Amino acid sequence: MVCGNLSDLPFHPPRWGSRWALAIVYTAAALSHLATPDSFLRITPDWVPFPRQTIIATGICELAGAVGILTGRYRRITGIALALYAICVYPANIKHALDGLSAGGHDPLGWWYHIPRLALQPVMVWWALFAGGVVDWPFRRRR
């Protein structure tokens, strides 16, 4: 079988592993947002409308993304949606870092946590696109 890209392959270990890892990460985030939405109000930017409901909606989106990235039929659109989601929640991450807030109160984490988290947000965007089969880089087959 000759494949033009890795998306054509029935099984690609790095992509398969990235899908499952991403699904686990987003499931954990969803459970946190859905179980304790009020604890995230402090890191939600002031301009976000209906903050509590928005936090609950993010949990629902995360859960849907975790399921969608594992399904063949919706995988590509889910990868795109999760990449856009990672971009949309970035302002909350910035506020979290700049205000020195944690979801539960005083921030014991400090900048050693916030700087890598902010720097790795583009990796989350790539990860979603890779897991969704939208991009192949850096695992593209050489001809």
C-alpha cells in the first residue's frame, strides 16, 4: 500500500498514542470544569460573558473533544475544533499567570509553572491537529 501521507495509514503509532493521550488530558480537564466550575471563575477574564456557564460549556466541549478525537468519522473536525479551543482558552491562561491566581485560591505554583504552560499552548494546538490527522509534521514520510 502506497500512502501519500500518514493520515492514509490505518495505524500509525505516534498518532494513535497522541489521540489517546489527548483524550485522557481533555477528559481530566472536562471532569474538573464540570465538577467544580466555580473554582475557575477567578481565572476567567472579565470580558467573558456568563462566566460560570462558559466554564461548564468548556467542560462539555472538552468531553466531546475527548470522544471525538477517538472516533474515525469525526476525528479530523475534532482535531480542528480542539486546536481552536486551545487558542480560545489562552486568554484565561494568560490571566491565570499574570494575576498569579490558581483555580482554588493562592497560587503556590509560581512562574516555574506558568511560563512553560503558556509556552506550550502552541504545542497543544499542534497536538490536536496531529491527533486529528490534519497535519503530519514532524512524522511525514520521506519520498
